[in-house]
Amino acid sequence: MPANIPTLDVLLEQSIGLHSAIDKHREQLSLHTGSRYVLSATAAVISLEHAIGLLTLLEGRGFTSTFALFRVQYEALTRGIWLLYGASEDWVEKLSAPLTTENAKKANEGPMLAKMLDELEGKAPDVVMSQLKEFKEYSWKALSSYIHVGLHPLTRKAEGYPIGLIEQVLRQSNGLSLMGTMLLTMLSGDPRQQGKVAALQREFAGCCPDPQTGHVFPTENP
């Protein structure tokens, strides 16, 4: 069990407040119809749902599962962005099809993360791409270790989780949640909503990523 748990509890309280504000913002959004937009929005909502699950796990001190869910949150967000900007019409059709054994088999052949990022190049906004690629470069391998029960979770579970690492993951999760909220806001097509996500980021800066603190999993200190 890491030391300084009270500081984590404060960060959790702020994060819960952020997600409450995100929920209120989402109530103001009416999304475009059309399969591509619906799929993209659904993936963004799934990413936000994973973030709520992450908060619940942290409240229960389920740190190992928290890290695994953090990776899933990132992948769901990337999928949502890919569905909007990078997916072919063929893939939109496959992923919009009714859920049958045959359709599921076709959909399961979809691109993995690296392929999605490649297909987003030159299509998604530069600021979005830089954040997605930076996350993959510095965090993907370590987080995949939590999915597959590799060295990272085995070591952390035996030796304990540094509080700074846990807090950094929570901040990064909140950053992904703001990106997902921005995606939903863009899908609404309502210019009146465009500045509200930036306002949320300013209001909840205390529980969001600090660009001066570095990456979640620095390559020199796995």
C-alpha cells in the first residue's frame, strides 16, 4: 500500500467532480445522426465509462486493475477518433451491422492500435495525433504488461505502487476523459459548446495532466 493515501483521496474527489461536470456538459449535446458519427460517439462514451470504472477501482484500492483499465480507456478513445477520421466506409458498415456470429467475425478482423494511428495520419487534428502517439510511445508497452500479467504488475503487486505513479495515471485518465468529451462536443456540431471543454480543463486543472511532470511510464524507469 503506498504512502500518502490522503493526497490520492483529494485527487479522487476532484476527479469525481470533473466527471460530474462532464456529465452535465454531455446533457447539452445533441449528436449528428449517421453511422460514422454514432459509432465514434459510442466509442467515446465507452472510454468515459472506463474512466468512471477506473475511479471506482481506485476508491477500492484496486491499483493493478486500475492500470489495466487505463489502457482500455485509451484504446476506446483512439477507436472513437479513428472511426470519425480514419475508418473506411467498409469498416463503418461492418461495425454498424447487427450483432451476429458472422458479423462479429468480420468486425473482429479490424485494425489494431498501431494501424489505426497510421490511418489517422494527416486526417485527425495535429494536436490530437501528437497526444495519442505520445501516449503510445511512453505508456503502451507498460500498460500492456498489466493486461498480460507481465513484469510490471507482478513487481508492483509484490513491492507496492508509488503514490506518484498512481496519481499520475489518474491525472492522465482525466486528460483522456477531456479528449473524449471534446470528441463528443465536436460530433454535436454546435459551435456554442466548443469552448466549454477548455473551460472544464481550466476549472479542474488540479486533477488533470501537468505537462511539466513527464510521462506515466518513462522509458528509463519502467
